[in-house]
Amino acid sequence: MSTQPATATMTYQDLLARIVGSGEGRAISDPATGELIGQTPVQTAADLDAAVSVARSAQPGWGARSHAERSEYLNAAADAVEASAEALAELLSREQGKPLNGPNARFEVGACSAWLRAAAAFELEPEVVVDDGETHAVVHYRPLGVVGAIGPWNWPMMISVWQIAPSLRMGNTVVLKPSEYTPLSVLALAAVMNQALPEGLLQVVPGGRDVGEALSAHKDVDKIMFTGSTATGKAIIRSSADTVKRLTLELGGNDAGIVLDDVDPQAIAEDLFWGAFINTGQTCAAMKRLYVPDAIYDQVCDALVEVAGKMPMGIGLDEGNVLGPLQNQAQYDIVAKLVEDARASGARMLMGGNPESGQPGYFYPTTLVADIDNANPLVAEEQFGPALPIIRYSTIDEAVQMANGLDVGLGASVWSADPARAREVAARIEAGTVWINKHGAVDPRVPFGGVKQSGYGLEFGVAGLKALGVPQVIAG
């Protein structure tokens, strides 16, 4: 570590100077205002080849270091992120649209350093699986080589770190292709982290779909980590097949929340709200459909309206806002159509559903929809925005059946005053994670992954580290 360069604190202008080209590339605009942020470089499959070659050359030396040495570098990268946290948060707010405050831009940058430190702290020792006097068998986890990471636009910095941190800890190098919507955030994060990391370990290749396809099929990439849509995940599976790559896929979710009849609606309303509307609803593991029993249906609806009405939406750099715009026009159109179709079907708009026309930015109002059929597209399809359908149920069996009725299963939640009763219901739900009295509360210590068409493979914790290594058994 003695040769590590000193970490500098970067300003917003420093970040842009490092990552934005001089008039060339593709324009990136603020989704809240339409203002130009800068030009992102647009790279090609040939640039990807060059990055993979550098990563392949750097990997043996990095892989030869001990876990303790690699962890020191991860902690140094976390220090660098913290030193430039405000500049990173401002860029993230401008490019992604999320406000600085609330569980948004500053929160996301803080999560980056927290996940780096968590990945550095986990203990991963060789596992003695048999030692009976005749056979001694030990499982070791060796580096894979080069990890290709493909990230989304909703949490571009945080999810990139979810991919980068365990990969580096396990002795791999990383080539990352960011979303075309949020390349600047990821380029800036890498620029900050690379102040503390040895050269060649972490590279970002911004480009179009052709770069993602080339990364998935690349013969010198040993694993792909991807967070995004189920459709794109299926394409990655196909393109990676010829090289038999390892895959970790965190795909689309349409998370259900089930409220039991013993709760105090006022007491849980704010947690319900943030379970659904974190990042203005643009979160894979956000609550997308809420099931409420007849006995307290109206009270829960009223409590949610009261909470939602107090949450200001607007430009992210305004310190008073906690909800922002949708990140792009395509996502805005999806949300608007689903809500309008729900209205046409006879569903009741408790609030929202009436976007202002002629205003700058992709702002869609906070929308709560009641008395909606479970088969309605707003329920059955992932809206990925600030619109929550609230569905009535009569029995727990009915609620569980509706919750399990889709072909996805990332997360879910059960809300009850009786934790034991909640756990009994949770055990019946088909989802990779079921939270009790909260939703979407990911934790770097707790494994996370989906079932059904929400993907496969685990992230976080020791299980996430093992997924970034090759198990080797030495027996004798």
C-alpha cells in the first residue's frame, strides 16, 4: 500500500473535467430540467477488447495478493468515495434525477462506501469439508479472472459497487459497461475509486447495446454480473452460452406486500410508502403491488394518502425534495400508460394520475390507485415508477395466491403486529427475500437474489464473495 497515490477530494467540476469529452460524444441531459450536463464518450467493441486485454494483464498480479491486501485497497477506495461524496451526489442527482436528500443521491453514494467496506471485512477461509483421518478435503475459492459487469440506470453507482467490490476482493479485475442513460455517474465513480486502486483493475466502457453484447460473448471474460430487465437477462444467457460463462443475474421484479389485519395503519404508513416509492419507485426490489384485507382497507388507503401528500417532488438539487422525475421518457411513457389504462378500467385514483403537460422534466405525480383488479396491467406488469396499486383481499390464502401468481419473485414483504404470524405467511411466498414490516431493506451482510424469472445467483455477504470465485477442492 505504500505506493498508493494520495486521494484527492474532487469537486463537481473536477469530475466533469475527468470524464466528459470536449464537444464530442453523446449529450447527457438532466431528466428534471432538460439542461445539458455534458458529453459522454461513446466507445465501441474495439475499445472493449482493449479494456479486457488490460484487465486480463492486470489480473494475475492482483489475484496473487492476499485477501487482507485486497481489502486494504477496497477500504482506500471507500475513503476516496467519501472524500468526493458531495460531488458524486451532485452529478448523480443531475444525471439520474434523484434528489440529494431522502433515500436518494447522498444515500446512494454513502451506500457505495459502505458496501466497499463490507466486502473488505468479510472473512472467507478455506472450508474443511472432510477430515476423518483418512481423507482431508478442503474447498478453496480462487479468482475467476475478468468479470464483466453490466449496470442499470436506476441506482448506477450503488449497483456498480455491488458488482465491483466483491469481484475485486476475490482477486478479479472488472470491465464495466454502464447504462446508456447514466454513464457519467459510473465513469465518475470509477475515476474516484481509481485514485486508490492499482492501474488496470477497474475500467468503464460506455457504449451502446453492441458493447454489452460483445462483453457477454467475450472469450476473455470469465463471468457476467447483470442487473436489469428479464428480457435483457435472457439475451445475456444466450450470448454467454458459447463460452460457458458464469452468470449472476438480478432481473426484473414485481414485489408484493401483504398487510395483515392486526396492524395499525397509521403506524406502518410511512414505511409502506418508502417501500414502494424509494427512488420515486424506480427500484427493482421496491414494492410494486400492495395487498390489504377488507377489514382495514380504507384505513390503510387513507393513511398512505396522508403520508404521500407530505412528500415533496421536484428538481433533485433542491434540498427540500425527496421525490424526483422518472429518469427517461421511455419509462415515463410506461408509467403513464399503465395508470391511464387502470383509470379507464374503473380503478379509483386516490391521488395523482394527472401529470402536468408542457412542463420540463419527466415528472409523474405520486399516484395511489385503489379498487383495482389483480389482473389489471398496473398490478401484473412492473410499472417501475411512482404509482402503487392497492388490492383488496378477503383471506390470507387469497393474498398469498395473488402474490405468487406472477412469473417473477425478487422480493416481498409481510406487515403484521405479530412477527411469528408474519413469518408463517412469509414462508409461503415465492420470492428470494421476504422482509417483515419493511420492504427493500437490502443489507451488505445478507445474501440477496431472485427466484423464477427474477434471475439467479446470490449477491452480498460471504455467499456473494463465493459467487465471484472458482471453488477448488484439494483432497488427499
